[in-house]
Amino acid sequence: MAKMSVSAIGARWFSDSAQPAPDGVLRDLSGDPRRGVQALLARARRQAERSRQSRRRALELLRHEKPLWRRGLTHVAGIDEAGMGPLAGPVIAAAVILPPGTILPGLDDSKVLTPRQRGEMFVRLQDLALGIGVGRAEPAEVDRLNVYRAGLLAMTRAVAALPHPPDYLLLDARGLPDLAIPQESLIGGDRRSASIAAASVVAKVTRDGLMEQYEKVYPGYGFQRHKGYPTADHRRAILRLGPTPIHRRTFTISPPPDGRKPSFSPSEPS
């Protein structure tokens, strides 16, 4: 293999990070003194370590699902929401049922994934999950109920949208007492449960895509960039253009008195 050029070795064995070079090839190349080959080997070792860490993390995320699967509960639904803090747009909740025994390297809380990683995981979940349900609470419902209760409503609708009745629910620091389904609330659940993490990805990607569509309907507000969250640009756009039909009216926007950023504060519905 030493007769091959470094570029040929790279193209043959190191071009696809998803398919690492066989151990035998790595052993053969370890004695190649060329700096380019050693750089390829170092990169391959880093990739292998990242892969091991990703698998360890995937197994760690199953510590709540595994005991339920062993009990014969094959339809465990993780539930999470996105859009509690924005000034505009609906609250989106997702319920995801993973097949028992699923190990999903790369899955994690949507907040720690990049947009590209979330998008790739979203596609994988569409193919893999036994069931995905999405529910939403509209801005008017957020105003009428308050955002916390609207989040619960969106979650209840997500469970109802599942193609199979769930045996058990895992939720992120919430409970759905109106549903007669065994359930468990986990503080920081999107970082502790694979099912909840999967739901966080589906909810986030779904809501982000929806807000990007609203950018075309309501140009000038920057929804594609901030997704409705209270950035300085978003607050200035509201003061300049006024609220749209998708803005939540229970947020008060105050103009800056001295050129500083506009402030905002949520107000409870009466």
C-alpha cells in the first residue's frame, strides 16, 4: 500500500466517514512514515472516537426506555414542545414512538444539535419511528389560555395524532393529567431520554419550517432568521410594522426611550 499515493489512499479508504477503514488497513498504514498518511490516520482515529462517544451517548439516552420495553410496553411515546418563548407563531408539540431496542447515535436534545444535524435526524426519525404525532396551539390559544396551558394543549393534540395508542408517556418536566395513560415527567427529559429527544427534534424542525413559510407571507419581520423569538430585530420590526395575525397579543412591546433595544414582557390573560 506504500506504493499508492497519499491522495489515492485517502480516496480509497478515508473518503467516507460513515464507513471507516478496516482495522487491517489501519494497521498496515500505521507503519507508513509519510506525513500525509499519518494525518489521514489521525483523522480516522478522531472520527472513530467521536463515533464511540456518540454510541455511548445513544445508549445513555435509553436508560428510561429500556425498563419499559422489558415490561412489554412497546409503544413508549416521548413528548416535547417548541415555541414557548417566541412572540409569534404557534406552539408545536411532537410525540414520537421509537421501536424497542433502537440505538440512534447522533440523537440528542434539539438545542445541542446544529440545524443540519437536526434536519438529518428528522429525516431518520421519519423512516424509523413507529409513530409520530404533531400537535399545535395557535397564537390566539396562547393568548386565551397562557403559554403554559397552550403547551399542554399542543402536547395532548400530539398524542392524539399518533397512529398507535401509546402504552406509556415520557415528558420533559410536564404531566398530562387529563390523559388516562401511564406517564413519567423527567426534569431535563430532552437530555435524558431518547424518545423525548426525538420529540424535541421533530417539534423544533417542524416549527422552524413553519416559521420559514411565514417569512413569505409576512415579509419584513425576519421570521426565517429568528423563528419568532424576541430578538432586537424582531422587536423593532413589530414597532415599525405592527403585529401580524400570528403574533401573540399577550406580549407587550415597549419602545426604547433612549435608543436602547426595545423591551418586551409577557402578560397573563385576564
